[in-house]
Amino acid sequence: MKNIASMTAEDVYSDETLDEVFSDEDEIHKAKVLLTLEDRAAQLGVKTKFAKMVSAYKKVEKQLQQAAKKKPLQSLDNWTNFDGPYDRMYCGSWIAREDGIWVQDTGRPDVVVCYHPILPVERLKNLETGEEQLKLAYKRNGKWEEIIVPKTLVTSANKIVALSGRGIAVTSENAKLLVRYLSDVENLNEKYINVQYSSSKLGWIRGGFLPYDTEIIFDGDSRFKQAFESIQEHGCRERWYDHVKELRATGRIELKFMLAASFASVLLPILGSLPFFVDLWGETEGGKTVSLMLACSVWANPDESSYIGDFKSTDVALEARADFLNNLPMMLDDTSKTSEHIRGNFEGIVYDLCSGKGKSRSDKELGIRRENRWRNVILTNGERPLSSYVNQGGAINRILELECGEKVYQNPQLTADILKKHYGFAGQDFVETVKKLGPDAIREIQAEFQAQLRDDEKMEKQSISLSIVLTADRIATDYLFQDGQYIPLDEAKRVLISREELSENERAYEYILSEVEININKFKPDSFTGDYKGEVWGCIENGYVIIQPNAFSRICEKGNFSKKSFLSWASKNNLIAMQGDSKTKNKKFFGKAIRCIWVKMPDDDGFEEIAEDERLPF
């Protein structure tokens, strides 16, 4: 097949192209090629024609499959014989009738497998994990029902008995036979059982974007069913855009910044950025909640208890929610209303959510462990700044804070009512715009802003986060709103925290790490041999900078920091490794043990390298 990016309109939906695609036996590759062709068709303005041709090909393919089913196989004598909407399937040596499933023994049915009709009708393959599920159809009391179960459940006699809870007639006595029957029917009809691709996460998935790419279905956690269903287009597109343009014309940075942060979330995987917080705070009823609703209406229903969450939860639940949203923004209302668990570990929650990955979780049913991962922007609001709940500079520099002034909205109730009736349009428009622009153009815009924000007196990670928000604002303003209402750079800079605003010991921590970076040649353990004549300050191992005492003292003296005060603070904040009560630990250099200071390094620098298989195909 020729390069899709260079195809003409006629090439995209030509018989030659579609014949080649539909002859591909690799269903995953076929699905990916079709999605890429669809994007190219949209670029060329022939998306409708392409969709009609694909639909026609799929119809012909199904007809051929159904015709093939009717051809008798020499090696198989039996077919399923159920009343209902499902096609007949080969069932080999099994007898499958309305009155149940039986083992065929010398021509007579005598061993019961199941007392009612049951058969596999669809395979679901998760694009993210590669795990498979199976859709089973079964008939009880004259009514057909469907259930989706993990593939591992129906291949184990011990596990399949769990289906009895759904009304399926399976016990420890017939479990082995039912497993064999379902396996035979699935494998004998492999070519005819439809494969549906799925994902338990939203956002960028293998070149597509969920939930907008309809060829992929969502099979995620039932806890988030309401949030998932809220992500849709509702009401009138023009009404939403017209009202939001009116709001933007007022020039209020609060609403423009929250809008931009919402859009920015889907840029994080493209730019290789880790998650960060955007917090709108203020004591007055100036529009914090309405601003969060506005940001939400980009993607979903902003009504209470739909998409917007809160802090009345646990760290595990918040992690699971972040994993589900993946690249869509996570919105949490009112930082003051937290569960006791969250309140006692607010700083840890900030660190964990901004790391973009959680602890491995175990599926009790499957025995599978999977690590949660996400890259999104977390939008919050409250009466106090989010930074007031945390102490360490490492957590603070993951937060962009904006104070909410008075009367952001002239009629906040009117805006809220409009947003509840019209929503979900701009998110899809923004995603399509991002696809058309491509990663290189987006990275150029972000680099431009980052260069303008480069300031030694400001927190570097905050500057990275702000540059991404401004990049989203530029794209949305130019391509969606087309109103010239950019966020002014000088106003945007007000969200950055200067290093002087941190405590003395936090500044000491930042300074020590910067001195290590400047003198990194003195911290290379592979160069320390018996013949090494250069100056040795320490080494870097397992996430710690190990600094010899003399070098540590010189660094503190140079920065005019109290060594004693810093070590006391760092020990309380778990930023140094200790040996018993001692704030130093032994480390061998040239065969001699030295009591050194083990300073914990930050988990990240604000960016992560994008793995090759994670790169977006546009």
C-alpha cells in the first residue's frame, strides 16, 4: 500500500486500497489502518464517501462469512440449533439444542453439559493490555442475555463456576465439560466470531482517541460508567461557542486559564510532560465553581456528579480515576472538603498524581497485576491555595495557582444553565485540530513559550507546565474560537512561584541539587578507580545523591545555608536517607567507608522520554 499521508481522495476509498485492507488477516493492523485512512479522508474532505465504502465492504465481508457458515464441513456433523438472533455455529461433537447442550456418545445424547443454550458470540481485545474478554450469549426463561467475561474465566473449570451467579447453569460437576464446549465452539468458528477492540482508558490509544473513535469500545471500571457516559456532545454547538466567546471577550484570565488548562491535558503525551495541577482559589464566590464547569463543558456534562469529582475519596480511588481518564483532564471540586485519609496525606497525593503512575494493582479474579498510568492536567478549586496544604517545594512546583477575583461572571447562574444544556463539542474539535497540526508543530509552539518563560528566579517545572497551558491556549484561540483572546504572557507569569517564596530549607534543597548538576563530573562512580586523581564529591546511586561531608559543608557555605537546619528539615520530610538516628550513612570510596549525606533526588524533571511505541501516528 502506498503512503497514506500522500494519498489523494480517490486513492483513499479506491477498490485497490480497500481490497488490500480487508484482505489483511491481522485484525488489529486492519483496524489501525482503517483509522489512519479515516483521518486522511477527513483531511481531504471525503470522510462521508470513505465511510460509505467501508460500510459496503464490511457488509460484503459479513455476507461471505455467513455463506461460508452454511457450507458443511466434512469433519463436523453438528451445528448449534438455537432459536434466536444468533447465527448457527459449528459445534463439533456436541449437540446444542433449545433444551440444552449434550455430549454426543455413540450417537445418543446422554451427558448434560448445560441445561440451556449458551455460546460465544464476540471476542473483545483490549488494545492497551492485549488481554481478551469473551462475550457470551445465553438463554434462560425464554430470554436471551449477554455477558462479557475475562477469557481466563471461561478456560478454567475452577473459575467458570462463578458464572452461576449470573444464572448460568454451571456447577463443579459440569464445569469441565462447559469449558471444553465453549472452547470448541470458539475455535471452530474463529473466522466468524467478530473481534471488537476495546480499552479501559480514555484519550490517546494506538493512534485513536477515545471516546471519539467509534471502532474502539470502552470496557473500563464500572465505577466510572457515569463519568464515561457524560462525555458526549449535547445541545447546540453554536450556542456553546457563542456564549464562551462572550465570556472570553471580558478578558478575565480566570476563565481563559481554566479553559486552556482543560485543553492542555491532551497535549501532555505529545510533549512528553508529566501531570500537573491547575488550582483556582479564592475566598469570594467569584466564580470558582462556574470556571470548573466551563473547563468541564469542553468535554462532558458539567452538572454535579457527572464528570467532576471531589476529594471525598481515597488515594487508591483517585489513582484509579486518573488511570481511567488517562489524557482527559481530571477535575476535583473544593479542596477544603476532603476525606480524613486525603487530609492526612495531601502532599503525598500531589506527588503521586503528578508522577503519572500508580502502584501495581491486582485483579483478584484474574490474578493479573497492572500498573496504572496517566498523563493529564488536574484541575481543582477551593477557598485556600492548594500549595497551603503542602510544605515541600517539590510538591509546590507541580502546581499552577491562580487567585479568583470578584465577579468573573456577570451572571454566573445564566452561564451555569447554558453549560449544562450545551457541552462536549470543543473537546472533539480540539483533538481533531491537534491531529491535523501534528506533534512537531505543537512542540515548536511549546518551545517558543518555554523560551519566553525561562527565568532563573522562577520554578523550572512550573514554567514547563505554564508553557503547555499557553500552547493549548494558542491552538484553541487560533483554530477554535478565532477571537484573538490570548492569555497575556505577563498575566500568565503571575501563577509562577519565585524561589524566594519557598522556605530557606526548600531553597537549600534546590540549591544543593543545582550544585550537583553543575559539578556532575565529580559524581560519577564508574570513574572512581584506584588511579583516579580528580576531585571526588560523591556519587549517585538508586535515586540518591551521596555527598561526602567536606563537599556538603562547602556547598552549604557557598549557598549561605545552615547545614544543621537543612539536615533537620530534610530528615522530617524524608529527603535524606538515615542510618538509625544518624543523618548520615556509610559509603565506600576507594575501599574506605565514609559517613556521607544521602540526599534524595526528585522523581522527575517535568518531562519523560516518549517511548517509540507510544508515539502518536499523526
